[in-house]
Amino acid sequence: MRKNVAILFFPAVCLALSFFAGQDVRAGSSGPLEIGMQAGFRQDQVDWNIGGNLGGQDVDVFSELEWDDLDIWQLGISGKAWLFSSTQTVRPYINGTLNYGWITDGSVRDSDYNGNNRTMESFRMLAATDDDNVFDVSIGLGFEKRVFQKLTVGFSGGYSYHEQNLRLTDGHQIIPVNQPISGLDSTYESKWYGPFAGIDLALQPLPQFSLLGSVQYHWADYEAEADWNLRSDLAHPVSFRHEAEKGGGVFGTLKGRYLFSNGLMLDLAFDYISLSAKDGIDQTILADGSSIFVKLNEVNWQSSAITLGFSYSF
């Protein structure tokens, strides 16, 4: 439901901004309002591990999950509007992005340990993940100033929300015995959300070519719910929950832009994300309704994407 509202709300906001935008030409654009669509390839890695108790003792890493080489095809829309009149020395703006991606391939490793420092491995399973999705939305406010004839600098802040809806299928146990695991169809649905602050740069060395860059720091809370479908000793559809409030990391974007004379722009962009959260809580919910609480040591998410898109400025 939250994703459906965001998908409908985002274009409406972009259209409404056109009534407030001033008439000015910004670096890399031919008008005060631009709307864009992008498509491309993205690859993610996600991992988390828990300790033996809330203190992270009694086996410092008791269980660990790693999703590697998640191949994702992504579509997105973006918008940016410069507000008020062009006579302002410092121009405020509002921008936002919305992305949806389909996971087509990936691998998973699930390991349990009886000794500290990931020793005495008692269980290992390898699995696949596909037919799942990711979702990202962000909105920000900022201001910018042209500091040189060809360079514009901006500062912005806002709020972002990110989902990775992951799955484990086609399982094969390696330890303690080597055998396939039939019927595996477990899910892990995670959310990152919180405020951010960043710097935006626009360099226009040629009239029709620009380099755009952005670096942001995100403060993020983390939540996740999992359904371990083959575990009869655990509750369903929620077998355990993860929560952590000490998350943070960096988002970066580098974009090359070619501006056509009619306001149409061709964009080639590289995006990078690195987020982590530590010192959280794992709530394991048993089949009888009771819960066991242990320490969520850390969660890590890295993502890189290359996208090609068109923007229109008017």
C-alpha cells in the first residue's frame, strides 16, 4: 500500500511544482522544472548476523546470512524544480526520486556457528534468490548558487525510504551433511528509512554537456521481518523481526548529461550506496507465541547501479 501511494503521489508533486518554478536556466538544464525517467542495471549485497544473547556474548556470531551478487533491473522517475524567480542569488529547489527494481538472480549463504569468531561451523546452506524486488523513494529540499561561470554548488537535506524484499529458494545443505533442501521458500523483507544531508555539484564545461554529482550522508533506522517457511518450531508468517536504530552511510551519484536544443536531455549515471546498522535486536518468535531476544550485531547493504535515461526540462 505504501509503495502504491508513493508511485501515485510522486508525479503529482512534480507537476504541482511547475506552478511555483521561476523562469531560469540552470546548469545542465534548459528550464526551471525537469522530469526524468531512467532504466538500468543494479547489483546489491546484503548481510546480517546475530549473537548468542543480547550482550553479543555466548558465541559472538551465532548465525549469519549473506545475499551476494543480486542482479536487479531497475526503472525510476525523478524530478527537480527551482523555486521562485530567477533574480535570486541563491536559488532554492526541491527534488525527488522513485525507483523500483526486479531481482533476477543472486546467491545466499546461511551459516551457524558454535564458536566465537565464526569458528566451529555447525550449519551451512547455499541457496538462490530471484523473483523478488527492491523499492526506493526520496525527497529533498535544497538551495544552490553559481560560484563560477560554469560551476553551481548546492546543499540539500531530506528523507528517504528503501526496501529489499529478499527470498531463499533452491536450498542445498553443505554442513553437517551434503543434501538438497526441498520446499525452501523463505522470505526476508527489510526497510531502511531516515533523514539525509548532502552536497550537489553541477559543472558545465560545454554549452550542451554537463557533469552532475551528489554526495549524501544518511541516518537510517532499520526494520525487517522474515518467514522461515521450513521451521516448524517458529511462528508464521513472521518467524523473526530485526530492529536497529544506529544506522548510517553514504549515497553517491555521478551523472553525465547531454542537452539537446529542445530541452531534452540524455543522462548516463552511476549510483553507489553503502549503509550499515549495528547493535540492534533480533526477536525470534516461536510456534507457541513466545519470543527469544538476542543481539542483532550488524546489517550491511551495498548497492551500485548504472542507468541510462532521458530528462525533459521546461
